Amino acid sequence: DYPWHENNLRNYLSINPHQYQTVNWLGKTLQPFSQGSGSFGLPGDYTPTSRFIRAAFLKNFIEKPKDEIQTINAAANILKSVSIPKGIVLTQENKSDYTCYSSYMSAQTQSYYFATYENQRIRKVSLTEKLLSHSDYLSFPVKNDEDILNLN
């Protein structure tokens, strides 16, 4: 449950976005291998626990967005880090357990954003006055073929 995950974050207090400093051990100068050394120990598997830790780390340290589009972009990048690709996690029935879509909502603009596994373009539906006036359900066709923009 959520309180357990929140409590488990205490196991990762040393993880941060800063790089390790050069240290001296036994008369040798040791330098970190590369960028990202402060996040050493961040779990990389696909268990819910590890995915929660990665999402919390990114949410805590990501550059703060300035507007709604930057916020959606930040949320999409955070969720990409915990999304499960097809074939990586198999159920007992040997079927893929994967992230079929990601979604983000803005309470301020009453907008719903989403991307599917098959088409990663972020799409948006806004709750407009026209939509509010409908008494029946509305559906919005979703094209799930990846629509790659060819630049040449």
C-alpha cells in the first residue's frame, strides 16, 4: 500500500542528482566513473517497489516546469522511466504485462492527455462547454498506429 512505499523511500536517502566527489583511499585518488554517480543504487527492475522509487526520485529532482506543456512533458518523461515494454515482464500464462498507455490530467485547464503503447504521440481532450452540454457519452477515435513525422 502507499504508506509502505512512502516509508520504503527512507532506504534511498543517499540517492541524489549530484555527482560523487573525488576521494582518496589508501593513497590512491579515485574519481567517479561518469555522470549519474549520485543516483548509484537507484533500482532498475520492473517490480512495483522499484518503479515507485524511480518515479519518486525523478518527481523530486526533475527541473520544475514553468507551464502546462512543460509539466506534461516532465510527467511523460517520468512515466517513461517506469513504463514496462512488451516482453520484459511475463505473466504466469506467458503473456506480456506491459504499460498499454500513460495519461496525465490538468485540473486547471480540465484537460486529459494520454499516449498509447502503439502511438507515443501525446493526445489531448479538453472538457469544453460543448462537451459539458452533452447528455450522452462521447467517444474519440484513437489512432494507434505510430505516426512518425518524416523530415525528408
